[in-house]
Amino acid sequence: MSPFLLFGGVLLAVATVAGADTPVPIDAGIKTHYSQSPDALLQEQVAFLDNLLRFVKPVSVLHEVDDGPLFDPDTQEIWMPVSFSDSIKEYFDDANAPVADVYFHTLMHEVGHVLLNQYSLPLLAREEDAADALATVLLLEYVDDGARIALNAANMFGYESEQYEWFEESDFWSEHSLKIQRYYITLCHVYGSDPDTHSDIVNDEYGLSEERAASCEQEYMRIRSGWLGVLKPYLKR
Ligand SMILES: [Zn+2]
């Protein structure tokens, strides 16, 4: 056997082994489960995700729950409690609080946990940051007016951060980045996705500094290609 053929055989064997480790992207679907008063808005958002992504195990989105938002890997349930819409309304202190927008970003964040879990995707830093990044990438790449939705979700992080008068140890050992960091990173990714359109995000009042903004385009492009790259077998479009 020539060295070339041997080399080719090794490559083939590696590809076969790698293929065997990849879960088959069957379409188990994501569905809402309500016992009463279904929220049409949440149903629409879940249907959008069902049309976008393949899931290897069925995922249920529950609304009439006491805790969350969260993803439970044991039951493959996403909990999106009714109380979450109440707190969005409180934080924005406005009859026009962007409940649907914050919900959508949060639902996509939870779906990030689902995908990482179901497909054992590589994790190169904190899972919570990866889930936030996925939500922003999916909104920006697949949803009309996704930038506005992501910015409203960022504003929710901003309002939540205003509730802190001081930090406790638990804020720093939490799995999540601080709310104020989640605010700025989301601004950075929206700005980085299209700096010309979103130049107003760079400002001295609650916006990005020019120093931070300078790296956002490259950062967003790498995160976008990272997430869309690993999701390629699981995206329906
Ligand atoms: Zn999370």
C-alpha cells in the first residue's frame, strides 16, 4: 500500500468515528404545552424556532410555572413563567413594555442551553454567555427587526442592573455575567453586526465607548460564524 493510500485510509477512519459521535439531527420538535389560557405570542415564537431548528429530543415550553426562565435538561422543558412578563412590565414602567421582545431573546437563550445539551456542542467559555450570544445571533440573522428585539432585551438587562445598590459575593460567583455586562455585550454584538446602521449605539450615555466599539465588529463576526458553524447540521434554513 502506498503512503498516500494509507494516509487516505486514516482520514476516512477519523471521519467515520467523528460521524458516529454526532447525534443524528432528527426533528423531534419544540412545542408549547398549556393547561389553560395559551399565550398566542409565545406560541408564535416557539413555532418560529420549530421551523428554524432541529431537535434530537422533543422540547416542551411551559408557561404556567412558578420558576424560571430556565431549561431543565432532565425533562427537556423550558420554563417561561407568566410572572416573567409581569417583571418586564415593571422594569420598563411603561404600558408599551416590549414584553414580546424580551421573551423572544430569553426563549432563544434557553434554546441555546437546549442545543448545547442535546448535541454536546463544544463549549469554549461560560455557557450562560454562549446562550446570550446565540439569542442575539439568531435574532440578528433570522428575524425581521431582530436588532430592535435584541436591544430591548439589552435594555431589560440594563434596568435589572439598576436594581443593584451593591454587589454581593454571589453576584460574582454566579454562572451568569453581571446584568450590566450582559447589557453591554448585547449592545456590542448588535453594533458589530452592522456598525453603519447602529452607529448611534456608540455614545457617552449608556452606550458603547469608542474603545469598546472598535472590537465589536470582529467579535460579532467570530461569534456569528462560531454559532452558525456548529449549528449547520441542525438548522432547517
Ligand atoms: Zn441561561
